[in-house]
Amino acid sequence: MPTLKEIRKNLEMISIIKNIASTYQEIANLRMKQIREKVLKNRESFRELLNTYQRIKSAYLFSLKKGWIRKEKISFRRAEKERLVVFLSANQFFYGALILDIWKEIQKYLEKNKADLAVVGRTGKYLAEGSGFGHKMFYFELNDVKPEEERIGEILDFIKNYKKIIVSHGRYEKVLSQKPIMSEISGKLPFEEKFEKVHPYLFEPSPEAVLEFFETEIIGVLFNQTILEHQLARYASRVMAMYQATENTKNLEQKLSTAENKLKRQKLNKKQIELFSSIKL
């Protein structure tokens, strides 16, 4: 059984941990609130953007089939490599199980599909190197709180060399629920959507020029959105992880306080017994 001195020392340590967890929780909650509205508003905008792209491409392919356009060009990006998975992780810990859950989804995907791996963040690098997954890996640094535009540009320049780009990241559902998802940002809709009727369109200056603009610019737009989505999911996960840590420290603090009081009573009882024993009748 621990001594009274050891219990008091543990109580001091737990108090420090509780204060740190509480501070982390408050900071994460503040940052989550700052970007949550922006992310949720952008989701609908990007869905409409992808719908527009899909309609344009469907109309283009329809025009090719009808013979209205003779020059066939399905993709307008000059990508030499086939497939890439981008693992958005973090540089720090204390995000609950989110980062590990994202990595597990990537592992499942790589077991069935051949692809290179780009890791963003030190925790992701640690997980990938420790797993011995055997795929080609490229590593990038990116600030957790304020992602640098220059670093994002470097990542974009790299990933644009791939025909199929899949970003694995966290997605905010609600404060209590974050989930890992894999979003394709190379032009295809990240959800299945069929257009029952394709309408012919007149494009200015040309359908090729419009599609080329979409296919070269859409990757950057969607990648920035996945970074924001991932940030929001990380902050929400940290809020919950730090809340749980705070509750755990409170429970442990209560147990140690009970043990401390018990030892105090035992010590007091012992003194009283010794005092009474020393009294001569």
C-alpha cells in the first residue's frame, strides 16, 4: 500500500495532468468553433462544384459519342504515375483514436490496391514506418494549426503527377463522432451519382478548355478542403480525448483522496492508541 507521502505526490502530479488536459480541451474547442461553420458551409459548395464538373464531362463524352466533337481527350492533366494515397495525419498526439483509425483504413486499401503513399505529418510517418507495409512512401511536413501555403503548394505539385489521387483524412460528423474517410480529388465524384439524362451544352471557348480548367484547378481546391475537414475532425477528437482524460484524472484523484483520508485516520487512530496505552492506570 502506498505511503501518505507517495499519495500526496501522486495527487500533485494528477492535478498537473488535469490542468494540462483541461487547457488542451479549451484550446481545441475554441479552434473547432472557429473553423466548423466554414467547413460545413463549404461542403455544399464543393458538392455543387463536383456536380458541375461531372455534368460538363458527361456532356463532353455525350458529344463525342454523337460525333459532335471529333477530337477525343478524356483527361487533360499530364499525369505520369497511376495512383497515390495521401495520408493526412498530424505532428502531435492527443487526438484520440482518429489518426490510428485513418491509418487502418489506408492499410485495408493498400492490401487490395497498388498505390504509392504520401504521408503528411510526423505521427503518420511513425505509423507507416512502424508497420512495414512495403509500399513506396513520400513524406511532407505541414503545420497542424496554420498549414503553410508554400508547403501545401509543394504537396500539390507532387500529387498532380498521379492520375488517381485519394486523400485519407478525418471527417467531422458531430462533436461526439469523427470518422476516417477516403476522398478522391482527381476529378471523380467522391460519391456515386448518376445523371439520368445528359443535356447537350454549348461551351465557350470550348468544352476542352472548360474541362482542362476544371481538371487542373479542381485538385487544389479539393485538397485545401480536405485539409480543413481534417483539421476540424482533429480538433473535435482532441476535445473528446481531453474531456475523457480530465474525467479519468478526476476519478483517480477521488480514489487517491479517499486513500489519503483513510491513511490519515489510521495514523490518527494509531496515535490515539499509543496515547491511551501510555497513560498509567
